[in-house]
Amino acid sequence: MVTTRFSWPYGGRQVFLCGSFTGWIDHVLMTPIESSNMVFQAICNLSPGYHQYKFLVDGIWHVDEQQQCVTDEQGTVTNVIFVQELERVSPIVQSEASSSRSSMEVDNGIFEQPALFSGAMGSELAFQIPEDGIDFCRRQFSVLLSRYTAYELLPVSGKVSVLDVTVALKQAFHVMYEQSLAVVPIWDDCRSQFFGMLTPSDFILILTELHKNRSNLTDGELDAHSILAWKEGKYQLNRQSDRSVNPLHGRALIQAGPNESLKDIALRILQSKISMVPIIHQAQDSLSPQLLHLACLSDIWRDFRHSSRSLPLFQQPIGRLSIGTWVPNIGRAARCQLTSLQSDAPLSSALTMLMEAQVSSVPIVDDSGSLLNVYSRSDIMSLANCNAFAHIQLDKTSINQALQLRYEAYGGISSHTQSQTCFRSESLHEIMDRFSDQAVRRLIVIQPGSKRVEGIISLRDIFNYFMV
């Protein structure tokens, strides 16, 4: 058992403490401290793990909003504390702790742990959360997402771009490049329905096919190829490797309705391994569906991040959690290990790695493994500038040259700035705050000083950790 001090610093005539450790039945009377009639305290012996509690002040239930709060499935808000099992310390350490009496008080040689775990706690002081506490935080994450619907994501005003299936593929990629569109829904006017999505992955596959069959495809034929023709060709390629692939026009577009919960939308994105889901409304008196928005994980996070940031798990250093992809012997165990490339590697190597490993970006490093840049799937769109994709040779163009083309295509603006790196000592809360910036799609974990790459974390990794 760990002796734990609870404090209520907001005054009152009579204050009681009640929590999961009292069975939510017994009330512990809190007493005012001698130096102040506003601060009440109580001492309890708690087992290691997480505990929920509330304060009964003059007959009215309260929570301390300055401390960690959680909400259960019924909407009840309580404070939560994670009690860490204290290690045995030597008499010398106990003596030093007794003289300083800083964050831990000593009573007859027993550490007294205050129930004051705030968001300001440094990562090196973050407490270890037991497995049941981690499961609790994960459930709470899903509960919070379930309370919001896709309507919450819809902007007050905005626009959505759509391309018809008859548009020439070359023109389509020019539009995506010029409008900075990561994903574009495809409309089939003959069937009055959305046919699919055009993404940077399509562009990568097209470049790969161009590279294989360069002598058989002219610029004129490139102009003549429509989106529909490419999708049909892509279907045939997939069909050759997997006979179970559904017919092209028999597959339903992955979409969501405006009344669906953010939890369901997030799971759809994760399980389908896509970056965006179109929010589509089908009115009963209309034959044509209405495209309202393209939802992505960053939209979902920005919408409810203030509700979830109080979860205790968000105070943990990212290096302690099984989130992201890491180099060997760094970070917690992950499903796959991080691989990187050097800047003189051919562009074809980067594209192959992006597609085969099903990742969104590849760190570019020097001989010592220090971060130089990042090559992402979306960077391929810069090759639509001046039709660079029509004459580029993937195996003879270095990644460094491809990044230079990207730099020039976007007017000398680089998306890979210092704000897209982090340290593994940073808390999950700090990491998630970075992702509130829509321009930040991933964070490269580097070693302080040397900038050696240790891992990479995406918003998808974090949602996978909590929901899958």
C-alpha cells in the first residue's frame, strides 16, 4: 500500500473524499490544514494502480478541474490518480528526501504520495501506468470519440473538389498539384455516383508503369488516358496478383454519413488503410449524393483533442509507449522496424519502399544516420510541375534531385521543417499538440544533438494504438 495525500484547495465548510478505493460508499472526512482554512486534506493508503475519486463539498459533488479528469460511458466526470509502487531506497536517500521535502513528504520513513499529477509534469517524472490503467485510457479514448459525429467536422464554409472519370489523367494530376489536393473524389456522371478516389499512390503506380514501358507510351497517349482508363488498368494489375479482387464497378466506395460517430469514421480509416473518408449525404428526395467533406484523422483529432488531453496516458513519454516505428533497440516493440535511405539513393528505391512497406514517408539520412530530409508520398505530386513525370528516369534520379524538384515546384517552400521532429522523451500530450497543425503529418524522432533518426510517429500510429 502507498500512503497518498489528497487535497481540496477551494474551501468549504465540510469536505469529504469518496472514490473507487472506498467502494463509492464510504466518505472520508477531509480536515483543513493549520496554515489555511481554504485547503482541506486527507491521507489514504492505496494499492498501486489507478483510482477514481470525487469531493463532496457542503453536500455538492465536485471534481478538481486542475487535476486529471476522466468521463465514463454514462457521462460521469471524476478525478483519476495513478498510484505508483515506490521502490525501496537507502537510508541516505531517505535522509536527503526528508531534508528537502519537495514533491514527496516523508512520514515515519514512509513516502507520502500527493494526488497531484498535472499536465506540467516533466517526462522524466512521469509515473508508470499499469496495464489495467492503459486499457482504461484506451477505452476512454473510444468513449470520447463516440460522443461526436461527422457533423462536428464540417467547416462553416469551404469547398470540396471533385474530378469526373472522363478527365485526362495528366490533367487530373495537374489539378491536384496546382490546388495542393492530397486526395480527390472521382465522380461518375453516367451512374450518378462517386466512383473512387485519386491519390498520390495512383501517381506512384503510374510512374512505375511508365518506367517499365517507356518505349510503348507516348506523350499523346498520356493525354488521352482518362481516370477511368487508369482505374480499369489498375484493376487488371491487382486482378493478376489477387483473383479475389471484386469487379471494378462492383466495389462500394468507402464513405461515411454525417450522423456517424467519429469513432466509426476513425476505425474505417484505420481498417481500410486509407487517408481520408468522404462524408456523403444522400437525401431521400434526391438521386444524386451530396459530398459534404473529406474527413481525415487530423480533422478528428483537432475536433476532440481538448476532451482527451486529460487522460493520464498522455503524460507518458512517447518512447515508453508502443507507438510508431523505431530503429532496432530503440523505443518499445513495434510491428515493423524503421528503414531509411541516403540522399544519393535512386528515387525508384524510395517509391518501392513507400508502396511495399505501406508507409507514408521515408527518412533521408547521412552516413551516420542523422536526419537530412524526408521523402513522402505526397512529394511525388511535384513531378506534375512542367510535366516532369513524363521524362524523369526513376533509377537515374537521386532522392536529393527529386527533393530539389519539389523545392522548386512549390516556390522554394519546404514542408520538412524543424517542427516535424521530436525527442522520445517528449510526452504523448506534447506530440499530439504538434499534430493539431494540419501541416504536420508525421514526426521524426531524433536523438538530441546528433539528430540521429530513432523512429517515426504518425497520427495513424497513435489512433491505431488507442483503437485497434
